[in-house]
Amino acid sequence: MKIISKPIDMIASFNEEGTPRPLKFRMKNSEQVSIVIKIDRILLYEKQKKAGIESLVFRCQSCFENIERLYELRYTLSDCKWVLYKI
């Protein structure tokens, strides 16, 4: 996977403890056209702390642009932002 670290628009649900579960997100493809990607599977969920910044890491799988892809999403707890970190 290649690190791209792009901010994305996310639709997520939250449980009673406040833990998010990503459902789908919007990003721009290589032609700079916005596409919506539905998250098919969450393969890994973990809390991580890098350089003092706490984040939740989700390794996910979806089919977009007719290819099954693995990618990593990060939710930064301090500022509540979603990032497509690796693809």
C-alpha cells in the first residue's frame, strides 16, 4: 500500500461509547472526479498514537473502479477528522 494521507468526507455511525464505524466516504479519483466508496469490510481496527496524536486506524476492503482494494482510514481523535492514509 502507498501512503497518500488525503482528507476525506466520511459517513460513519457511532456506538454508545462513541467509537466510530465508517460506512462510506467521498474522494477524488485520478481524473479529479468525486466518487463515493462504500466500505464492504473492516479487516482491522486499532488505536494508535504517533507523535503524541491519538487516532483510530481502520484497514478496510472495497470494490471501486472495478478493482477489489485494501486501504487504511484514520480518524484523528483530537480534531475528529478522517484521512485516507494508505491505498
